[in-house]
Amino acid sequence: MQFPTLRRKPFVLSLAVVVAALHVLIGPDYHGPARPFVSGYLMDLVLPFFLVPLLGADERLARLPHSPGVRALLTFLVGVVTEVAQAAGLPLFGRTFDPMDLLMYAIGAIAAMAVEGLLLTPPGPATADDAPAR
């Protein structure tokens, strides 16, 4: 099955808007449906899903290999460092160690790799279409 190809930068910008909206909507006072999942794990899925394509959005932003697998691994490792710091009592992006967070980071990063491989144009040098307006 052939999937449509999406332009990378508009996709990443759309994800940024969704992540920001989720932060506002599911803040610490969230009491809606699926509260334990939404309050505890949703952002652990969404952030890696956003970071993997963000790291490949423009080679001028980061000199990382353009492989989605490498970017997903780096994103997951940031989550691992965060959870290890929390387990050691250091409040890095939170205060509570939860091994399920590691699973959520992995699922988010793997899902991002899949979506990127199926739907996004390959990362590469900036084109004239991507240049900022003057």
C-alpha cells in the first residue's frame, strides 16, 4: 500500500502544536477520562514521538545521523537518563521513578520511527521551499 508523503517541517510544527495543547489540557488538575493513563503516561508517549522527527527536521539544527533509528535511540536514552536520575532522587523532568515510563518512551520512539518511515519525506539539506522568508 502506498502512503502519501508529508513534508517534514509542517508535520513537526503540527506535532509541536499538539504537544503544547496537550500540556495545557492535561495539566496537573486533569480529571477527565482515562485519568491514570493521561496523567501518568500520555506525555511519555507523545514527547518521544515528537522529538524523533524534530531531531531530523533540519540538518542545520543538529548534526545527528539522519537515520530515524539513531534519533529514536537517542531520544529513548534521554528518557532512560531522566528515569535513572529520578530513581537516584534527582528531580529531572519529574520526581518519581516509574519503570512504565521507560516502556512509554520506547513505544513513542518506535511509533515515531514507523510514522517517519511511512509518511515523511527523507531528511536532508534544506531546500528553497524551507528557507525562511526575508
